[in-house]
Amino acid sequence: MTDNTPTVSGSEVSAASRSALARFLDSDLLHSFLSSKITVLAAITTLGLMLAALFAPLVAPFNPFDLAQISILDARIPPIGMEWSDPRYLLGTDDQGRDLLSGILYGMRISLAVGFLSVAFAAVLGISLGLISGYVGGRTDAIIMRIAEVQLTFPAILLALLIDGIASGIFGNIDRETWAIWILTFSIGLSFWVQYARTVRGSTLVEKNKEYVQAARVIGIPAWIIMIRHVLPNVLGPVLVIATINLALAIITEATLSFLGVGVPSTQPSLGTLIRIGNDFLFSGEWWIAIFPGLALAILVLAVNLLGDWLRDALNPKLR
Amino acid sequence: MFGFISRRIAMALVVMFVVALISFLLFRFVGDPVNQMVGVETTPEQREALRQRLGLNDPVLTQFFRYIWGAVQFDFGNSYQFKQPVADLIGRRLPATLELSFASAIFALLLGIPMGVYTGLNRDSWLSKVFLSVSLVGISLPTFFIGILFIFLFSVTLQWLPSFGRGEVVQIAPFWDTGFLTASGLKAIILPAITLGLYQMTLIMRLIRAEMLEVMRTDHIKFARARGLPNRSVYYVHALKNTMVPVITITGLQLGSIIAFAIITETVFQWPGMGILFLQAVQNVDIPIMAAYLLLTAFIFVVINLIVDLLYVVIDPRLRTERGRA
């Protein structure tokens, strides 16, 4: 069937990449993606939000960190459509007169940055430990897996809180403002590595006994090169699914920690920080300060979750 | 069978030992305990005397065993912030957290199981689709934001339910104040319990649904139908019973995470429980409270895991042989 597929790319593209592109355009993955309307919608939403967050300085009407642009006189203006609203502030302003829409865009930047960084950290740590555990086996394997089991008894949010608390205890004397985001990323990442390690270890155990690995071993390639160049590419499929779902979880965890007041400092508000600030004004009727950032967070997480759900089903051969 | 149980207990002891070690290392090495206890004007000699008196100059191993010996007797030292015994502080707040966790677990089970059975049996009905979509949204909304939405809707706008505190409490034991016996106490627990239980409810529902779909395809269900048993008895006696093993596992594990997630719910609703205490400890680097909380939650989790493992064996006779060998 693939033989009859017309190639799409021009002559200047090399043969290898052309076939890769053609293979992608003809793949089940793309087909299953396009046939699910809700997945396409989720992908567009995710991409749109990410781009808006990435280009926040260009997209946002104001810069919420620029003190020259904000005025306390503009504080707590309701969103468009309500009484006393101001056409300059589409979603209203917060308690310090910052435009809420801009705040959300800049906040999403921080939420996404922490989300991506902590997922990357967790993935690198988990994949490495999983590879070593599965490939080396024996005592190393037993130790790593016992640690994983013990850690798995605790919910990630509790661990992240604890690690954050301990880290601030250790780094307490150093400037907290600059380090907060890194401590946060570190603690979220460290509480998510187990899933990667267990998955990768499982697939490594299978791959290890296949002929190509044995062949590589026979011709004397060092173990670490076999792990990285030969085993790793073959165990990455499930990791992608975990990473997508974890991104949603990491964003929620970051927002939760920031909401609890142990996350990012309020000079650089993430979505969670904005919601925490807004929570204080819920009772005096200024609902928009908490609700709009919350909705932005919910939409972002929902879209990423939908993508993850689809990816899990699409990559699972049992469901085809 | 006996081997399986003893191995599980041994594993639980190992976990507790590791957690105790971590919690001791925290207690001993993160920040200087002496610095936290004395003022700026204390002389080095006085500090050294205090150090000697607290036994901080003893070998680390001796200190570790002293710490464990204290922990077994509920002595976790004094809180840095409150200058009171940690055990008292936690003990006074434990009932609030346990009542909240209990109420939300009941809510999650009472709603999650029927919804799961229904969506599993009626895959394509519109109500199932509504349940499933709502559950996806429920999973995507962070707990604290659900709490805020509830407060906004039911406390601020409709003014039906209180938004903070436990209401009136009645003392039923020296350490136990219950909110279950007064009208205001019951009213106060509704919103926090639903907020805390919502995620667990959706999880249980999805799990039972998946299990029901699986079980309905098996031979013994076909056989039960062939015997002409009424639908109700097929669904609730033959099918549901077989979905229970994973449900018990997940519910057990979720009980643990309910206690952890209570930190968030307690903060949103100003619920005077253990979670808020722990959060304050994290913010103020109050290590004795953090260490004790870590030990206590680890203990609760380990006990729950152990009970779940034992229940497995009771419920599913097949596991008595297979798991014992594995």
C-alpha cells in the first residue's frame, strides 16, 4: 500500500527525510489524529495557549512587571460588560491595577516553563535510572526499584511540598526570590521520576535480550553506548505518553504549590499565584481576579490531558 | 500464604525504617536545632551546654536510635515555631483531618460506584457520556480551584453553606472534637468533603466502568445469563463482585492521597486540621513538625497498603497461591 503513495516533497529534499515525511503523512498516527475532532481542537488550543504564552511580551496589551505601566488607581476594575469596566482592560484588573489578561499570559509563561522543565528533569532522571536498572540488573536494579517503590507510596504533591520545604531550609540563607523557581522545578521533577523509570526498565528488559543488542555486545561496544544508542530509541514510545500526561500534572502541581504559597514568589506570579491573590477578593465581590486565571489554567490542563489521552490510545496496539 | 503476609510486613517495616531515617536526618541536619531554640545573645558556651544536654554530641547512630525510641512513644520534640511538643500539636488537629478524609471517602464511594456501574453497563447512553465528560473536566480542574468555585457559588453567591472552619464541635474524647454531632458542623463539612472527594470519585467511577466492561465479556456472566438469572442479579452479584479487587486497591491507595490532598482543601476552606499545620511548618522551615508529619503519614500509608494486600488475599482466592510464589 505504501508503494503507491505519491511522494509529497520536492527533489531537493534528501531521500531519507522524504521517506520519513511520506511515512508520517501516511501513518496511522496522523490519520487517527485527524479523525478525532476533539483531539484536533485540543491540539489547536494547546498550541495557541503555548504560543500566546511564549510571545506574551508581544501579545499582551501591558507588561505587568513594568511598574511604569501600572497604576494603583486602576485597581480592581471589573471585566468588559460589567458596570464600571474599562475598555482598556478586557478581563479587568487585579488588586494592584495590573491588567488581568496580561497577567494571565505572563503567568502562563511561568507555569509552562516550570511544567516543561520539571517534566524534562523527571524524564531524564527516570529514563537514565530505568535504563541502568533494566540493563545492568542485579543489585543495582534491586536498589533503584526499592527506592521507587518507597517513593510511590507517597503522593507526588506531598513529596514536592516536602522537597520544597527541605530545599528552602538548606538554601534558606541564599536569596529565595531567584532560586524559588529552580527549587520548585527540582521538587516537582524529583517527585515524578518513578513512572518513567518503571516503564523504561520494563521495556529495557525486553529489548536487552533481542538480537541487535546481543550483536552489539558481541562486537565489543561499551554498555553505556549500547544503552544510549541502541536501547534508548526503542523504549521511548511509552515515555512520550507519560510525558504528555505528566505535563498536565506538573502544571497542576506548580499551580497548587504556588496557591499554597510555597511556589514561585509573588513578584513573578504564575497562574497559581494569581489565583491565590484573587482568592482574597472573592468575598468582596471581585470574583474575576481568581476565576479568570483559574479558567485559563483549567483550559490549558484539559487540552493537554485530552492530547495525552489520545496519544495513549493511538500508541497502544491493543486498541487498534 | 503465611510467607506472603510476612514478606509484606517485612517490606512495610523497611519502608518505615527508611522514612524514619530520612526524617531523622532532616531533624538533625537541616538547619541547626540549637540555633532555632536560642536567641542571638546566647553565648557559645551556653550553646555548647545546650548541645551537650540535648545529646547532639553523641554518635549519630545513638542519636538515631534515641529518635526512633522517642517516635515510638509519640515524642517528636518541640516545634520551632510554637515551642510546644509536636505530638500535642498534631494530636489536637488529627481528628479534624480524619473526619474530613472519612467524609470525602464515603462521598467518593457512594457516588463513584453506582456511576461506574451505570456507565459500564450503558456505554452509549447520553447520561454515561455526560458522566464521562464531567469526570474528565473534574480531573483537569485542580482541587484548589474546585474549592474556590464551590465557595464562590455556594457561599458567596447563594449563601447556603459556610466557607470556612468546622462549625460547632463537640468533645467526645480527651483528644477528639467531632463536628459530626452538630448541625453547623455537618453543614461545614459538606463543601470541603465534596472538594476533596471529587477527584477520587471520578477515579473510582472510571475504574469500575473499565472493570465492568471487561467482566461483562467473561464466560461466567454469559453462563449466568444462560441460567436465566434476572439482569439485576447478574449485574450486582456476579459482575460487580468481580470488579472489587482493583477497586479496593485503588480506594486504599487513594485514602492515603486523600490525607495528602487534605493539605490543599484545608487551606482553601480554613479547615483546622493537620494539613494546615504541615503547610505552616513548610513555610517556616519548622523541621520537627515536618519530620513528624512525614513519619505519621508514612505510617498511615504503610498500614493502609498492608490492609489492602491482606484484603486481596481474602477476596481473591487465586492470589493465595500465585502471589505467594511471585
